[in-house]
Amino acid sequence: MALLTVDRVSKRFGGVFALQDVSFEVREGEIAGLIGPNGAGKTTMFNIVSGVFDPDDGTVRYGDHDLHGMRPHRRARMGIARTFQNLQLFGRMTVLENLMVPVDAASQRGMLADALRLPVARFEEHRAEERARAMLHFLGLSDVADSVAGALSVGIQRRVELARALCLRPRLLLLDEPAAGLDVRETADLAATLVRVRDRFDLTMLLVDHDMALVMRTCEHIYVLDFGRVIAEGPPEQIRQDPSVIAAYLGEAAA
Amino acid sequence: MNIAARPRRTLVGAGIAVALIIPALLSPFDQDEAALAAITAMLVVSVVVLSGYVGQISFCQFSFAAIGAFTTGALVDGQGWSFWLAMPVGVVAAAAVGVLVGIPALRLTGLLLSVLTVAVALFFDRFVLATDTLPAFSGGSLQWHPHKPSLFGVQLTGEYGFYLFTFAMFLLVVLLVWNLRSGKAGRVLRAVRDSELAAATMGLNVTAWKLAAFGLSAGIAGLAGCLLAVANESVSAGSYDFLHSVQLLAIATVWGVGVLTAAALGGAFFVYGPELLAKTPLSAKWFSLILGAVLVAQLVYSPDGIIPKVAEDIRHALHRRRGDASMPPADAPVVEVA
């Protein structure tokens, strides 16, 4: 069953189509990939799914819900989490605090409970910290728990962003160029981590990247975007041999 | 990255002891001034909440204070209410106006937000508090003269007694804000400050939290205004004008807009600075000029403010003595200090 259905979505910026009639779906439990050269509209697609803006035409459905007009925090609470191509950690907070924020967001308690240190505040505080620490442990980040997030290397920051997104307990995880800025070994690590994360947390992933290595390694189903349109789809082996993909994309990389 | 808890507790304890003992030795006039310092410190706390924690700018904190002060004046002097009933009304009214100001501020940051809050401050100065606009609120040409309240049958009219009351209120506000800061609200507000986009995609209603911050900040400023009304036993528009708000922001920035300790020192500085200057060959008029010069110097040399800078220097000195090589470099971002 499809968890995410994108149906004939278009988005223009000042008359130029960033996305044109794009349709695809992500089935529950799979790791899907959205690839394409720079400027193909991948990040725009992510912004539409996570609610940064709505499409001009077309619909985005999450399970049975039409997401149109729903603000980002509502979508997050329904289980859609994302990471960012240009890292968006809370730079002046510690790694641990970064991970506690999505847990905080899910809590119902207001300011009064904290101001008066009511038992519920202490209890939830403790639980949020435990959940954050468990996630850091799972992703091998325990050593940097108390480091300031903005001061860490790009590779570690990407991992922290992943951990933070997972603390939301998402059903659908959107990863925007998670391999950007990583070397070959780090990329291989990341691929293994993603598969491990999917199996452990039982979630669905949509991965955007223009780096083929990670996508070919982890994704079960791939959609290829070029100039705002889907030009090919299928499993990795098929994509690798698709002539239009080679022309639009691999050709560019080879050149 | 925090000052170790024990030295900090000792420092805070020592600070409170000083704040209790020194004013007891002062003249009644200076004890009155001490009460004003405690109230001003509360206003600095309101800036810390809004600017330090959420990264919003407000040039109209004294307008929020005016709402508290004039509500107190109108209800206590005009309607004969008890101060203890008027105070919560003043706080709620100020918080409500804070939320209203926050609504247009949601779409603005930096310069435009500053301009908006300047407009609010001038709207209060020139219109709301003008003698003939709303006499039932502003007191008209006769100013309000609310009397000092009594607490559990004890009249708070003695200078030192009233100071103790304002200082206790200040400590209470600091304690509540400190608790907020170290819990969910503190994390959430700092998250919004660092990346609104990420905060929203982590499930935070950024709009609601920003409005809550405006409401909280304005509510604290309103409480300070209620106290100011009875501290002076008179309420006049001139004490709540735009320039006071500018000075307040400057002082909070100089000491460190992200830290609560800045509030206590900032309050004392605001009140006693001009007075100490008056005892030198210079006069109190020089205060604004000196404040401006200090502000420029501080923005160049330690943008986070004096207190974070000093705390950072001390921490580094301690670590160097212990030969700890694992310290982050001095230019690493500071998380929090106090």
C-alpha cells in the first residue's frame, strides 16, 4: 500500500516550472529514491511534502490524508520527518538538546508545568532525555551528546540530523542529500545505517540524492527527475541501464 | 559547557546576600532607588526572554510596563481596588497586548521588527498615554497616585520593606523563568531562534511559541510596571517613553542578552549608573553617552555581552590551570552561561 502518493504535482517559481506534472508513490516500508541532476526539483518536492509550501497543482496524499494546506508542524506530528540538504541543526544547542526538541514537541505540557517544576515536567524531561540518549547510542553518537551541534563536522552533523528526525518517531522519513559532503567510506557507513534504521524502526524512507552511489546501494525503487519531470522509474538495476537516464544524468556525470 | 553548578550556586547565594545586606545600610532615598533597581532588573528579564531566548527585538518593553502601571493606577487610585487584585489584571492585560504586538511580528525579523516595535512604543507615547485620549486609563491631567500595598497586614511603606518586596518579586520571576529555560520551553524557544524551519518540521507550532514568548515577556514587563506604579506612588507617561525602552535594550545587550544574571546587574546599573555619575565631576546626563560608548565597545569585543565573556574567560583560565587540552577553542559557540 502506498504511504505517500504524489499525484500530478506542479510548482512554478516566477513562471519557471520547478516541478511539472510529477507523480510517484512510496510504498509502506520501502526505501525509495528520488534522483536527478542539480536543479531537477528534488528539494522542491521535499519542501512540498513536508509542508514548507504547497504545490500550484496536483495533490499530495499521506495514507488517506490530503496534505494540502496543512502546516509543517501538523505534518510532522502525523509522522513525516525530514532532514535538510543544507544542515538545519539547532546550532547553538547541544546534540542532546537537539534530539529532545521533537520529543518536546509531542508533549502536551504547557509553560506552567515547567515554570513550577510540576512532577509531570520532571517525568517528561527525564523521558525525553532517555529517549534522546538511546537514539544517540543507536547511531553511535553518545560521545558528542554534550557538544554544541554547530561546531561538529559535516559528517557528524548529518548523523545528528538523522537521529533528531528519528526522535520524532516518524512513519515516513525524507532524507535530503544525506551523502552530501561525505567521503566514500562515510557514504558506505551511511548506506548501512539507513538500512539498519529502516529495519529497526519499521519506517518508510524517501531519499533524494544526486550521488548515485548511495541511492543504488540502498533504494529499492527509484524515480528519476529531470527538469521538473519524472523521466524514468524502477528498481536500481533497471535505472542503471535506462537510456534516457544515462543521457540526462549519468551522461552528465561522465562528461 | 556550563559553569559548574556548585560555584554558580555559591555566586548566586553571595549575590542575593549582597542584595539583601547593602540596601539595609543605605539611606532611605537609596533604598527607594534599590527598589527601582529590582523592578528595572525585572524589565531586563523581560528582554532576556524575548531577545535572548527567541531572538526577537522589542523597542516597546516600557509600553508593556505602562499597561501594567496605568492599569494599577486606574484600578487602585481610580476605582479603589486592592493592589493585589489590580496587579494580576495589569499583568494579563500587558501579556495580551504583547501577544497582539507579536502577531504582526511573526512575519518580521531584524530591522522591520524593530521598526514595528518602535511604532508601538510611539503609539503608546503619543496617543494612548496622552492626557486627553483615554482619561479613564491615563488618569488625564491629574495623574494616578496608587498607594503602596500592605502584605498580610504589614504596610509596605517603609523603604527597606518595600525594597525587600520588589526584590522577592524579582527573584520569583527569575526562578520561574530559569525553570522555563531549563525545561521544554527553553529548548523550544532556542530551537525556534536557531532554525524556524527545522523547528516546524520537528512538530513545533512556531507561531504559537513566538506569540507565547511575546506574551510572557510583555507579562513580565507588565508586572514590573505594576510595581513601578506603587514604587513611585504616581504614574506618569514620561516614565514609560520610547527612550527608556531603548536604554533598557542597550543595557540588556551590554551585560548579555542571553543570561539572567545580566538582569540583576543591568537593573542596578540602570538606576545607580546615573546617580554615581552625578557624584563625579560629570553629571547624570553623561549616562546615555557612556552607555552608548560601552555598547559599541562591547559589540566589537564581546558580542554576547559582558557576563558571557567574563564567564568564558574564567572557564578557560580554570581549564588551562588544570592542563585540560579537551577544551573547545575560544571561538566555539557558547551554549549557555547562566
